[in-house]
Amino acid sequence: MVHQPYSSWLLDEVKLTPEQKFQLEEHLLTCTECQPVQHAWVSVKKEIKSSPMASPAAGFTTRWKAYLQIRNSVNQKQLAKRWLMGLSLAAVFTLILLVTQIFTSGSAFTLILGISQAQQLVTGLVSQLQNVTWLLFHNSSPWILIVLGVGVASWVAISFIAGSYIIVRARRKVSPNHEN
């Protein structure tokens, strides 16, 4: 025997049309599988309605708020530890790259001179970029400048990381016979 939609009508809290109610009652008169379900569901609904509403123990709200404050404090401490660890690892990595560069280039003076020249080059490029940006975007929305700045900064950072990686790999491939 087909029990759909009758089994759904029995258990759902949907208001039935008079025609649907009639069809359900007709089905329940003949269906031995749906009759126990209907009786059990009526009993369960009576039990639910007659049971008193449970209320929390005294002080529940206060305890819950205190728990949430402690939990948020712990999460903030964990987040701070992760940031500190990440920044520390970045500083150590940068220091390792710097020390590697000093020992493989032959002298610290060469490194300092190279940094100074790179700084002058970057300063000149930034000045030129500012001039070009002003010429192109002086009547544009500030959001265009922000998006462009973030894009350029990301490109520079990725280029620096990729260049450093290439240099380190190239230096590792130099044979020991070619030491300075």
C-alpha cells in the first residue's frame, strides 16, 4: 500500500485542507501500518505538551558569559602566539639570508654598498611611479590608487621572494673550486 503523502501528513505539523483530512482519515481506517504511527504520534504530542518547560539552573547565564569570556581570551592569546611565532620565523629567515649573503659575497662592505644602491634605485622608481600615477589617475577615484598600490606591493614582494629563491639555488650549484 502507498503511504505517501499520508505518513508525511501524520508527522508534519502542516495544516491540512478538508479534502486532505478526509483522505487521511480514510487511509487510517484501512492501513494497519499507519494506524500505530498515528496513535504513537498523538501520544508523543500529548507527552510533550504536558511536560513542564525546562529552565536553566540559577546562575546559568552568568556562568555561560564567564565561560565565553575565558574562551575568547584563550583564542586571542593563541592568535597572538601564532603571530609572534610567524614574525619570529620571518625575522630568523631574513637574518639567515642576510648572513648567507655576507659570507658568500666576500665582504660586508659589498653588501652595504649594494643595499645603498638598491635603496637609491627604489627611491627613484617610487618617485617615477608617483609621477606616472598622478598623471594617469589625478581625476580618478582613490580606490583605484589603493588597488593599484596593493597590486604593485604584492608584485614587488613576490618578485623579491622569487629572486631570493633563485639566487640561493644558483649559489648552491656553484662548485667548491670557484670560491672567493
